[in-house]
Amino acid sequence: MDEKLLMHRLNISRRDWQDWRWQLQNRVTTLPGLAQYLKLPAAAPRDLRPVLRAYPLAVTPYYLSLIDPDVEADPLARQCLPDVREAAFSNAGSADPLDEDGRMPVSNLIHRYPDRVLAMVTRNCAVYCRHCNRKRLWKTRETAGFRNRLAAMVRYVTTAPQVREVILSGGDPLMYDDSRLEALLAAFKAVPHVEVLRIGSRMPVVLPMRITKDLCRMLRRYRPLWLNTQFNHPAEITKDTARACAMLLEAGIPVSNQSVLLQGVNDSPEVMRRLLHGLQKISVRPYYLFHCEPVRGCMHLRTSVSAGLALMEALRRDCSGLALPQYVADLPGEAGKVPLLCLSETLKNDLRKHQDFFDNFE
Ligand code: SF4
């Protein structure tokens, strides 16, 4: 959808459009709201009601503007618009396949690996991604206020000297304004044994206007600070996202990308190649490609592992190491992120041809 046309139709200025608060206040959360942007099938209200009861809708006008209304099954629409299949297989998969809820020593703090913890600092997101592995939380409410939640998490980290890295996640931590976000960063940074902070945020992709000069000025005070984001399709790389990532990089915050392999979104070598090359061009390091977890409400977006392996093999020949992510499955418990690797016959033949490179080939 043409951005200028959309601004004209909404009767707003470019200044409003570029204001992250305007984008958040004007998120689309209902089907009638969505119909202002896209033509919905006549049966949509009836068919999608059960989906929305279980999994709400939220999309920024910016992200909606990237959807091509003339493309059936647009890959960005697939990531943000409700689909009847989310509710159709309501018993398939697990609401919490990684048993995150069972690994919380205190509320909202996941401790799966000895040296790092993940703090779920909010349950809100600018866009509710239909493939989210935490969609079980979208409709739940916090039981304590911000300060109490933070104090409990920091208390735990203080008593766990093996924790050297704290990952702020959610939800999306950049849903907070700068002062609250700074309160979070400052509290964890003040723990003497915490060496590194990390933020997991999809804002550079779904609401790049959130990356402001003020935000970057604040973030740079908390380095070493890393930001992991999630681009899943080359159409998500725009001048706005490129600018947002450049601002973070200029502030000394390395930006890495963790994609999720999604059927009909990025499961073709051609699309994935364009995504990886596009990320390399904006200096964002492709880091992981996650095999989509068996999350309830996401099963229709999963591919097979063999399809993922075939994709990786096709990419290996076309992409430099810098642009190639590691294909992994996140498994419950200590197993954690396991690389998915398989040597095809072609690769085995390549290795055999060069046996002299190895002491002990077989
Ligand atoms: S931004 Fe992240 S946490 Fe939020 S819905 Fe998307 S994938 Fe889930």
C-alpha cells in the first residue's frame, strides 16, 4: 500500500506518521479497523471471531503499509493478520513448548542456562506476530506493578553470581518509553557480576520510528549492549528500518537478526537469499534461523526440518559466511538451541573429493 496515499487517506502529516507514539496510538486492533486498510473477505468477521478471542490483533499502520493488497497470501500479512487456522487446530502443539513457565525462579524471569537469564519485562508488543512463541501471554495480565516486578527480578540476579548476561525480552521492551527502559537497564547493570545486557525487540522491523536519537543516546550509556531483532522477509527491509538499524549501530549497539522459518513467508531459497543479502547491506548480522516451535496457534506456519535443511544447503552455495545464519531448533530444558545439520550427498561428495584436508575423514 502506498505510504503517501495512506497518509492522505488517514488525513495525517508525515510528522505524525514518523512519530512512534502516533503509530502506537493508532495501531489496528479490530477487524473494522483493519477494513480501513485492506479489503477483507465478507465472511471474515464470523470466521475470525474465535481466533481473535484466543489471540488478539495488533498491527501498526506502518507495518500494514508494507502489505501488498494485490498479493494473495502476502508474506507480511501472513505474519500479522489473524488466520482461521490459528484456532482450527486448537489442541495441536503446546502453549508453552519450551516450558518457560516452569523455569522461572521468580515471576517473569526465565533461567534456562547457567550464565544468562531472560527477563520478560512486558507482555505488550507493537505488532502481535501470529507465529509468536509467547502468544499464550497476549491475553494475560501482570499481577504486580512495574517496580515490584523489576525489584524481584533484580533481587534474584543479585543472588546468582553465575549470571553474566541479562536479556530484556517480552513482549517487546521497546514498548516502554525511554525513562522506564532506562530504569530496567540501570537496575540490571548495577548488579556487579552482570557484564552484558541484551535487548530482544522487533521494533526496528515493525515500528522503526521507535528508534529515535534520544533512545540511542540513552542506550549507548549501557554498553556493552546488544540488540537482537527479527526480520523474516526482504520486504521488511525499508528505508525506515535501514535508518533505525544505522542509528543503533552508530550508537555502538550491534544489531543481529534472528529469523523464524515460516511456511509461505521465507521458506524459499530465493526469498531467504534476498533477506540475508538485504540484511548484510544494512550491516545487520544474520545470526539464527529458528525452526518454528510447535506452538499452539502457529502450527500452520511450520515447515519440516528436511525443508529447512534443503533451504540451508541452497543458501550455503549462494551466501557468504557473514550472511549465513545458523539453523537451530530451540529445545526444552538444558538442550537449548541445537544446530540442525545434515550432510547431503552433494556435500559428502565434496568432502570425499578433498579427503586430504582431514586427518580422519570417516
Ligand atoms: S514482537 Fe516478539 S514477543 Fe511480540 S508478538 Fe512478535 S515475536 Fe512475539
